[in-house]
Amino acid sequence: MGLTRLALKIAAPAPKIEDYSNYLFIGPHPDDIEIGAGATAAKLAAAGRNVTFLILTDGRYGDGFSNGVKGDELAALRKDECLRSAEVLGIKDVRFLGLSDGGFYAYEDMLKGIAKAVGECRPDIIFAPDHLTGRECHADHLNTGRAATHIAYMAPYGGIMERYGAARADVKGIAYYMTAKPNRYVKVTKQQFEQQNEALFGCHTSQFPDGTNEKTQLALYMKLRSVDFGIRNLCSHAEGFRVLGQTHMHCTPEEV
């Protein structure tokens, strides 16, 4: 580790996720939060923290296993699945931006929608998918991570937020899920891991019906990921995030 990187880690360590009160989880599609951070959301909600889900797109093109349900009908089904899933995780505040799945929207509308939610919820920490993994290929995931990063940094600037039609907010940092470079971990219980699985596979059945390779493969991946992160933290299960504070988002490119 270079001297500059070490100095940054000492002077401005990455925010500790569980040290705050208000959280905004942003999902590109109705099931992504559950995949990337469902157990953490359940833990924070159970601890009495203020947790909001913001789902950006309607998932209308996720019709690979939907038995012919498409378009508006599938979008409505996926919204219902999302609400049932959030209930399993203990989340009461779920919001939908209603953009079209598949990148068929104006990026500016995504920025404005996220800014409005941030101004209303005033999160300390924003969760979003990591758009800098080098492997993620879905435009909605990439756009969501980029837009969330933009607003997370600009949120404290009242004049900029006003341009988006939103109020300023003192965001302390952003926690990227679905990341290849976690620097902060949240220890979760077996029960919370099981909540995550029930929320995803028990509720989002249009996307993960029983007997499909996709469900089997993803379930195995999530189990091994949870155990791997748990071993790193001397516990049975954990979730990992790449966390940046405000100091890390501007002019300090070293890893923290």
C-alpha cells in the first residue's frame, strides 16, 4: 500500500454503513436490491433505521420466464412482487420512478427522479449497484450506478439540487452493492440471509421460477458470496460494499 493511499485511509476512512439513521436503496429493477443488499436492508430495518427503496425501472422486458406475461401487465406484476418482497424484508417505504426497462428513457429523468427522492428522504447513505466493476453490461445497472453517484456527491449543494427540482441533503456516502472491490462489510444473521432469499426467490417468481437454471445458479452464488464475506469477518454471513465518503468522491482517486 502506497503512502498516499495509507494516509487517505487514516485521515478519511470509508464511512461505516451501520453508523447512520437514514438509508436510500436504489434498484435499477424490482429485484436488484434483494440480490445485492437484501440482508443488509433487512438488518437495518429490524434495527429501527429509516430505510427507503427506490425502484427506477418497471421491469417490463424481464419476460424470459413470465409465461407470456408482457408489457404493462408484467410491469404491474413486478411492482406487486417488489412490494411483497419489501414486506418480507421489513421495508415500509417503497417508491417507483416508473422508467421503462431496457434503457428506453432519458438519463436526465433518472437523475431528476433520484434527486427528488434524495431531497425527500435525506439519506445518510445511498446504496446503488457498482457501475465500475468492468463486467456489468446491463445499461440500466450502469446508468443507475452513475446517476446515483452523481446525485450522492451533488446532494449537499443546494443550488445544484434546485436545478433538479429537489431539496439539498447531507449525504455522507454511497455504498455500492454488486461490487468486485468491497471495503466495508455488514455482518448479517442466518435469519436475515434467509429473509433475503425468501424476498427474492419467494416473491420475484416471474423472474426466478422453480426449476430454472437461473434460480439455481443465482441461489448458489448468493450463498457462497455470503459465506465468503462472512469468513472474512469471522461470522457466518455478511454482505460486502464498496463505500465512498464525500472526501473520496472528488480529487482523491486512491482506493480506500
